[in-house]
Amino acid sequence: MFLAFDTALYLTKCLQPCQTPEDFVAATSPGHIMIGGLFAIHEKMLSSEDYPRRPQIQKCIGFEISVFLQTLAMIHSIEMINNSTLLSGVKLGYEIYDTCAEVTVAMAAALRFLSKFNCSREIVEFKCDYSSYMPRVKAVIGAGYSEITIAVSRILNLQLMPQVSYESTAEILSDKIRFPSFFRTVPSDFYQTKAMAHLIQKSGWNWIGMITTDDDYGRLALNTFAIQAAANNVCIAFKEVLPAFLSDGTIEVRIDQTLEKIIAEAQVNVIVVFLRQFHIFSLFKKALERNINKIWIASDNWSTATKITTIPNVTKIGKVVGFAFRRGSMSSFHSFLQTLHMFPGDYNKPLHEYAMLLSTCAYVEDHDLSQCIFNHSQGTLAYKANKAVERNFFMRNDFLWDYTEPGLIHSIQLAVFALAYGIRDLCQARDCQNPNAFQPWELLNVLKNVTFTDGGNSFHFDAHGDLNTGYEVVLWKEINGHMTITKMAEYDLQNDVFIVTDQETKDEFRNLKKIPSKCSKECSPGEMKKATKSQHSCCYECVNCPENHYSNQTDMDRCFLCNNETHWAPVRSTRCFEKEVEYLNWNDSLAILLLALSLLGIIFVLVIGIIFTRNVNTPVVKSSGGLTVCYVILFCHFLNFASVGFFIGEPHDFTCKTRQMLFGVSFTLCVSCILVKSLKILLAFSFDPKLQNFLRCLYKPVPIIFTCTGIQVIICTFWVIFAAPAVEENVSLPRVIILECEEGSTLAFGTMLGYIAILAFICFIFAFKGRKLPENYNEAKFITFGMLIYFIAWLTFIPVYATTFGKYLPAVEIIVILISNYGILCCTFFPKCYVILCKQETNTKSAFLKMIYNYSSHSAGSLAMSHVSLDSTNSNITMAKPSFSDKSTAWQKSKDLQAQTFAHICRENATSLSKTLPRKRMSSI
């Protein structure tokens, strides 16, 4: 009865505004140097109207246990400093105000901080220069929320009063031009958003949602995160903005709209949330009603909030991964909470209020205690209570420990220590027991360079006034039906890496990756993303990588091009393959066939050489120009066949040069010898006196051979010197590299072949002239056939060689060489071998003489008849029966021509035969 009546009495006074400025103070303690504090102990102001009608500060409702603990952390830290030797003889006092999560209330508190010290009235003087102005406090710790901190900081800048925040993370506060007196003991949101984007990208998510508040903190966080997300190829599917303060009547409607958006975006399974705890409390309660299960990325505002983890059935909300400030040693603060009932609370109204709320919920279980306190704190209790009742219920202080957020407590401790160390450095040469010892702006200058320690770690503010302590990555984990907060990893700000040492934590990361949150299906390696009509780069189609391109990771924006000179890749390839180096190899079936034909040709050459050697004194061999010429020609054929070996196998610069030079010179020598033979045959069997005289002058065998071959040697020498053939890698084919001999100079190559063609053509003309000579001993006809084969082969070679590429290109030239070589060899030597082996009766001196005599007689008779016809024409003789004297004259001329021809044959072709010719036969002729 007593408690219920007492509580009702206090609630009836809740609508009365503060009567004196002291009513506005939440907690205070005197000292030589006063430190101000700003904490949102209540979550909103109580107002019965939509808009205030009078400029008065309203009462606040919604007691926040976690923030109440933050005020205790500041008080405890100051008491630790006062009880230490850090500030010998100097006591720190404090003056803490409840901002009620409202900018207006916080600015009113800031005006109190700026009011003149030791003045009978609360006044803030307007001055052009505040260098000597002495406000009631020297520095301010707070506020927690960035929106409030930004507003307060602009007022405190007027006097350059140091402001050290323990929670405000908005990136804009690092701007020392706009906020020159601001410091903080937590990292900037730049690092938090960067870490979030990195975590999302590392987990394989690229299609996420984002919820923020409609204030400076939320908008700045949204903009910064959007930049970081884009840098990590993460797209934001939707951006929902909620009213920043609970006093806004539209907040419930906006939460409902946000949940509808989450349900509509079914592919979004990851949501980044930059909200305050009361936003999350309402959001999660309504999300549980709609069975929404997602992955929530929590900002440092609520990632360790016990108020949220104790929501009934919160485990069904999904997984929560958050970023929290690094914690320090909590043992001293834990002891402080254990003895809180012994703490003098005469000037600590939040402490009295907590005691009343706790007593009101005396018979409630611990797991329901927070909800009971929240429900009863919707009306403000008066700050008077029965001390005996308070002390009895303070024995449940383990409940407070459960609501402690270690990162924030440590951050507040660092803020107090930073100010304490700065004051120590400033007071070394001053008497700081005198409150007028220094101005706030002097402390500001010291804080910029102060270095202090806590728990063995050294701390200092950077050029932006930030204390970059780093982050802890926490995971909300269900244990025994309750949500607990466990540490997953640490985030290193400088190196942008997550430090994970626990194998269980690594498994948790892997489990997170299994939950997809993508706009489009993941493109596997071998595919690339193709943009669709959507404005988001994360919405795409997957297409195969084209030939000679590859992708070796998932969701690649493009396929990488292989080095076309050395590598290749098929369609949808995950890597490049080395091109296979190809050339006409020794074990290639075509190469083996060509080598076999070459070896067969060499065998033919050797066999013909043996046959001619054994029949060296026969008319057939002698009529071929003798053994020396035959050996030279056969040796040339041997070299031509042997040159085939230089076209097969891995090409080198030496083989590229050798094969063309060897073929060119040897084939030229062969054709030169055949040319001499053709000239000799034509000279031996020609009965035209004019042609005879010309051929006798022309016929110089050795000079002809040396000259013709020497010209080819000169051509090849210039070719080797100025544009030598060399090995070249042909990379034009998609999958192979062809090692081939680049001829160096097409002109030189064509000149070499063209010169051989000219010699062959001359040889062909001479041989064609003598094609009707005696059959068994006549080479002219077969030389003609051989040259025709040569021309046909090489005329075919030109277009085929020009249009062929690949490793079989050398085979084309080999085939042409073999065809021309076989053609000349067969036409030059095979008929003679046939006569030597199969018609031995015709390969005798007598048979040879008889053949010569018959041919000469026939040729002389024909020539005589042509002379008679010519004479008759020239003498204008009519066609009449010739007289006996005319016949005798013609016959005599025929005999003379036969004698001349036969003598020439014997002299030129068979010297031994002319010596054995019977003188009777000669005289009769």
C-alpha cells in the first residue's frame, strides 16, 4: 500500500516543470574543477500537445537503464581520479544533465555550462573576446548521440570549451574547422561504415537494405556507407529513414512502412541499421509480429544493448552482427556497482529514480525486470523516496551489470582520463585549487597533445580529435533460449582487416556466408556479369566468357583477356591454357612419309651411282657427259634429298638458313649441269651451220657451271647477310604457337627460286630443240619432261605456299622439292639405267655407231632435200623432173653433210669410238 501510494503521489507531479535551475541538474558534486556531462537518461520528453505553446523545458519519461549506467561510469571515473595521486590536492567535480534525447534540452544544459562562474545569477555574457571569460565548467563529456553533440558543440565552440564525446561517431565531427573544440574517444563513422561494407562484401552479399534516422547522424552515416558500399560492389536496394526522436508522432507509421518494404524486397536478407535503441526496440517488436527473419548489421548505438536482447522471442528476429567499441577492464566498475547502495546519492536524481523504479518492480523476476521498469518509467517519478526502501532494493545490482555496455563504459572512462591528464599537464605550473587558474581554451590546447594510459595501453588524439581504438565485431547468439552477445573478431582500422583467432568464430563467419542476399544469381567462374535495365550494378545477367577470355572468381564484372601470344581459353573458361608449341615434328606421320621418300631418293641416287660406276665405259654413260658430270648431278640430287631433314623438327636459326641455302645452291648446280648437257646434245646433233657456230662459241662447260652456280651463291649470300631467315612464333592460331621459319625477305626467296626457274627454262628450250635425237642415247627428250615436271610443281607451289599456314607449311615446300627432284632424277637417269640393265645389246659400240650412222644419213638426206627445195625456189625453177646431173649434185651435198655430222659426233660424244671406226666405212661415206 505504501509503495503504491508513494508512486502515485510522484506521478501526479510529473507535469510540473523545473522550479529552479538546480531542478534541471541530474547529478552534481562540488570540486575545484568542474566537468560537465550530457547523458540521455530518459528517452523522450513528455508533452500533451503536438507543438509546445510556451518556451519551457518539459519533463522527460522513459528511463534508460543503459544510459543511467553511463552516468555512473562518469561519476565512478571521476571518483577514481580524485582518489588517486594524479591530481594531487585538486578535486574534480561534476555537473551532469539529462538531455532527454532532445537537442533543445541539451542546448539548455550547454547554456548552463557557459554561464558565468561564481555569479549570483545564471547568466551568459556576450563578449567579443572570451579569452578571460570564466564559465562554470572547464570541459564537457558528451553527448552520446551525434545529432545532439553537433548542436551542443556549435555553442561550446563560442568559448572553445573542450567537449569529449564517448559515443558520437558522425564523420562530420572530425572537421576541425567547424568543430575545433570537439574530441571523442571512439572512431569516426568513416571507419565503421568502411568495416561494415568490408564485412558485407567478404560475406558474399551485394543486395542489402539500410535504415537510418532523419537527422545529421543518420544522413551522414547513409552517405558515407553508400560510398563505402559502392567501393565494395555492394548495392543498397532500399533506404528507409525514420524520425530521429520518439516525440515525433509519425514514427510508428514510418516503422510499419519500413517493415512493408522489407517484406516486399524478398531478395534482401541483410539490413544495415543506424538507429537508436528505442527505434530498434519498436522495430523488432513489430518485426516479430510479422515473422520477419533477416541478418541485421548493427551500428555501435545498439549492437550491445541489453534492452534489445531481452525482448521476448527476439531470437526469432534472425542473426544480428554488430560493431561495438573496444572494451577495457571492467573490474573496478563492477565493484562500484556492487557497492552502489553505499554510494551517497543526495545529488544524484537518476539514482533515486532508479531506486524507486526498482522498488516498484520488487516482486518481478530478473528477466522481466527491465520491461517492468520501462513500463513504470513512462511517467516520471519524483526524486524523493524512502532511503531505507532504496537501500533494500539496491541489493539487486547484478541486474545493472547485465545492462552494462562494456565498450561505452570504457569510452567514458577514457574521456574522463583524457581530461584528467590534460588538467594535470596544465596544472603543473599553476595552482588549480583556484578555479580561476586556467580558461577552457587553455585546456583545449593541452588536450590536442596529451598522451595518457589505461590498462597498460597508451592513447592520444589524432589530428582530427579522434581516438581510434578500433572495433569489436559481435554476434548475437542464442544460448539456452536467451540471446547473448559474443565477440567474433576485432577490426583493425589501420589495415582494414578482421582479426579472427577462434575456430568457432571462423565457423560462424562461414555460416553467415551461406545466407544469400543478392539481386541476381551468382555468376560462377567462367561467366561474367552483364548489366540489365536496372539502375543497380548488382542486378545483372550471367553470360559465358568468350573464347580467349576467362574469369576465375564469382560475380566478376568482366572476363580477363588471355595473352593471345602465349595462352588461349575456350568459351566459359576459368583459366588460360598455355598454347601448345607445334612444328613439323619428326614423329608426325606426314613427316615420316616425307622422310621415307627422301631416304628412298637417296637410295636411288646411290644405286644409280653404283650402276654408272660399273658401266663407266659404255656408250650410254659416255653419252651422258662422262662419269664426272653424272657424279656432280647425283651429288646435287643427294643434297636436295638431304635438305628435307632441315625442314623437319624444331626450327632454329641455323636450320632456317641452311635448308634454303642448301636447296638453292645444290638445285642450281644440278640444273647448271643439265643445262650444259642439253647444250652439248644440241651441239652434237644440230645440222644447222649457223647454229653450230653459235653453239661452239657458247659451249664452255666449266665456266657455265661455275657462273650459273656462282650467281646463286651470291644471291644466297646477300640474303643471309641482309635478311636472313629466322625462327618466328606464329601466334595467329587460337590454340597453338607455330614455330616456323620466317624467310626474312620474300624478295630474296623469290629471286632464288626465280633464278632457278630461268636456268630451268633455258635448259628446257635447249632440250626441247634436241628432243628428236636418237632414242636410246638421247637425254633431251627426258630432260624436257623433267623440266616440265619442275615447272608444274613450282607453279603449283606458289599459290599453295602463299595460302597455307600452320605446322604443315614446311611440308608443302618439301613435297615440291621431292617432286621436282624425283622428276629430274627419274627423267635424267632412269632411262639410261633401263638401257644399261635391260637393253644391253644396244649399249655397245657397234650398236651406237649404227644408230648414229642411220640418224646421220636420215638427217643429211632431209637436209639435202631442204637445200634442193631452197635452191629451186631461189632459182625460180619450175616443178619438173630433175635431170641426172641434178641428182648427182644433191647426193654429193648429202654425203658431205653426213660426213661433217658424223665427224662432229665422233669428236664430241665418243672419242674412243672415232678411233675404232673402220677407215673403209669412213672413205665410203
